[in-house]
Amino acid sequence: MTNNFHAGELAVQQRAGVQNDASRLSKGIRSALQPAQRDFLHEQRLAVASSVDAHGQVWASLLTGEPGFLDAVDERTVQINATPTAGDPLWVNLREKGPLGLVALNPAALKVNLAEVRP
């Protein structure tokens, strides 16, 4: 089986004791968006974009919009129709052609067991 994680990720998983969970979840990691994932993105109102500045610092940027602001135009391309807030380094980081990561969330579907949340 191909491993979807690099050595650093594997080390963190081992340290946290979550190798089995990570292995199970890695089966969902693909190089192309599946139709259900494309549909999910189109329905979302919230995403977090990660970018890297010229000094190697990683930044997280909150992006919001009406459903459809994330548009998976094909299996490898997501068009984001949102503007970062003033002062957010995302625009500068993207102009530098740095990498971009994207996590789309549906907060209404998240369920948290408060008994398991630790300060």
C-alpha cells in the first residue's frame, strides 16, 4: 500500500498514538477531487486557506462566501471567489507563487463531545 504521509507526519502520528486512525483516513486522500467532494465544496460557506510567505512562515486565512464561492471547475482545480480581509498576507503569498492549502468546513455538521474536549 502506498503511504500518503511523509516521514515528519508519520513521526507525529506515532508520537500522538494515532497511526491506525491516520492509516484508515489516508485511504480517502486522492490526487483528484471526486464528484461528491466537488459537490461538498460548492455547498460550503467557509474555508481556511494556508499559504507560505517569502520567509517560510505559514499563514492561515479565513475565506467566506455564499454557497458556490468554492467552485471545483474540474477534478484538479478549485476557483475561490472570495477576498481576504485587509492586511491578510494571502494575496502577497500567492503573488510569490507559493503553495496553497485549502480546508473547507461545514460547522453545522460538526459534532463535538464536550466531555472529550480538554483545555
